[in-house]
Amino acid sequence: MPKITFIGAGSTVFAKHLMGDILTFPELAESEFALFDIDPQRLRTSEIVAHRLNEALGARARISATLDRRAALDGADYAICMIQVGGYKPATVTDFEIPKKYGLRQTIADTLGIGGIMRALRTIPVLLDMCRDMEQLCPEVTFLQYVNPMAMNCWAINRATRIKTVGLCHSVQGTARQLADDIGVPPEEINYLAAGINHMAFYLRFERNGEDLYPHIRRVLEEGRVPSWNRVRYEMLRRLGYFVTESSEHFSEYVPWFIKRDRPDLIERFNIPLDEYIRRCEAQIAAWESQRQALEGGAALEVQRSDEYGALIIHSLETGTPRVIYGNVMNNGLIDNLPQGCCVEVPCLVDKNGIQPTKIGALPPHLAALMQTNINVQALTVEAALTGKREHIYHAAMLDPHTAAELDLDQIWSLVDELIAAHGELLPAYR
């Protein structure tokens, strides 16, 4: 049975979903779970939840919990990463509050923008340290990487290490379900093809039994039935002709058109939730104690298969059952009009032969051009993280679409300097 290591297992609710998904497969019911976190209290809660899942599902998984990352990784067949370097405080708050002083507002700040850049710079060194441990302790491991900024993290791992990795997100399958609900079609009847980069992939096809469903999606727009929380993406459908896979609150900060300090009317018109990630974090922190008590308590655990790909990948690799998932992998001849070697999100076949990405060919040129504006920022941030050169951090911020639309060059330089100073020991020294 495989050894599956959970890195950041103190993310108890997410870990519960993944462990439950794995244990619902009879072929994986005797897996070994090695739980690792740097927070002993949260780790203890996750360990209790793992044992309760084992009991509830009649599984026979072997479960251990440790504060020693190397012990958790030793001999692992799979490693699942779900960490947040620096946590909500001080790191995430810093990424929002300092840019706000310059008039630069954000919604999520974990993928692109100045928040995404800083999150990558403090996360990539930690991920590379993990991968160096894996190269010593479990060199054949499959690394399932759930941490944002997804594209930058995976790009750095693939450039700097030999570890097999795939970045996993739920935006493709999650948005497909949302669109199915918008047009009144059962999700299980939909077939789609999406491709691009993480959080900026587009549905190239969206069908049911060979019927193109895009006319039904456009009808939502034409009939004024757009959900109030999804106005940005439907506006992009109007302008681009394709629907993007990540949420409106995310997408609004990847482009220069929606969040402008001198245009509050745009914020209202497109219902853009500024500081949204801050609110989510605070709500989760406020609810944690009651969640902990419920998870550790004696009531029966509800286990439903989630939309996450992690368990499906492990099951397919172990049993040979063929499946298609969407993964973030290196662009080695997969998308012709995006840079070779960047990180792309494409459908991947998974079976005994491994994770096999699908060649897409050329994307519609305007979609590739839009993605390139984000890839520029990703490339320079990864370069900064791998070389330690401070100049590339400035360059990444200069080329970020939202930052460049709001700030001049002196402001961008000053903002970067202030953020680097504020993050202190969470960042390596840059020269």
C-alpha cells in the first residue's frame, strides 16, 4: 500500500476532504498516512480526524503524525502539499495593507499582482527545501502541489529539482459545475476542453452530446441572468468569446480593467469584493474553534467525495484506472503559442504510465496574448526566487497588469522595497 505524506496537514478541513476521498477507494483503504505540520495543535486535530475517518469508512489506513518533515517524507510514494508560508498574520495582512497605502487594492492576492509576487517569493524557497528532502528520502515520489501561486511554484520546482510534480486546482471542474447550473444542464452530462495557465484557462469547448453549449451560456448574459458575484467573467465572455475558469474576484486582479482607485463605479458595477481574502481568513479563524470541536467530537463524520483530483490521481497511478484530470505542468510542446517551459494547465491522462499531459496546439491568439501578460510576471518572479536577484522583483511588479495600471515606477520601486522589508525573515536575502 502506498505511503501518502500530507505536508501542511494542519489545514484540517482540506486534509479531511483529501483523506476521505482516498479512503473511499477500497484499493487504497490500507494506505499509510504520514501527517506533517509545524503547528502541533492543528496537527493533533488532523490526526484525530484521520482516525475518525478510518473508523467511519471501515478502512485500515496506518496513520502517524509528526513535526519532523523528513520523517514524514521518508519513503513516501506521494506527497500532498497544502501550506501557507507566513500564514494569515503577518504575511497575508502585509500583502494587503502595504499596497493599500499606495492606493493599490486587491481581492485575493495569492496568484498574481504584488500579493502573488510576494507570496511566491516566500513560498518557493520552502517548496525547494521540501523537494531537496524528497530527492534524498523518496526520489520517485509524485508531488501533488496545491499551493498558490500555483504556476510560479510549479515552474520553480520543475526548473530547480528532479521531483515529479503536478499542480492541482479545483477551478476547472468547479466552474464547469457553476456554468452547468447557470444554463440548467446536469453537470454529469457536460463535456469540456479547457487550456491555458492556472486561473486563466478558458473553455475551448463546452458541450453536451456533441451540442455546443456556448449559445446557452451567452443567453445568460443576453437575458440579464448573470449571478451578481460573477459579473467580471461574464463581461470577459462578452469581450473575448470564451469563458475563463477562475472566479470573478480572482480574475479582476489579473488584468488592468476592473480595479481602479479613481473609478469606484467599476467596483460597484462589477461587484468586485476588495479585500475578499482577508475576510475569508478572518471568518475561518473565527470559526476554527467550533470546527475543531466538531471535527474532534463524537458525532458521525459526513464523508462525501470532493471535486479534488488528488485521490483520483493516486488511485489511477496505483490501479491503472484511466482518468482525465486537469493539471499544471511544464509547457513542453503542449501549447504552441505560449512560451516553452512555462507552466500551463491542460487535461492530463492518468494511468499506470503516469501523468500524461495532452497536446493542445495553438490557443486563440487573443487568449494567448492575455495569458502572456501574466506569464511575464510569473517568469520574472521565478527568476528572482531562483537567482536571488532583487532587480527581477522590481521587473515583475513593473510588468504586472494591475500594478502597472495604478502606480508609477517610483511608487512600484518603493512598494517593493517596503514589502521586502516588512516580510523580513520570511524572505531570503536578495542582492
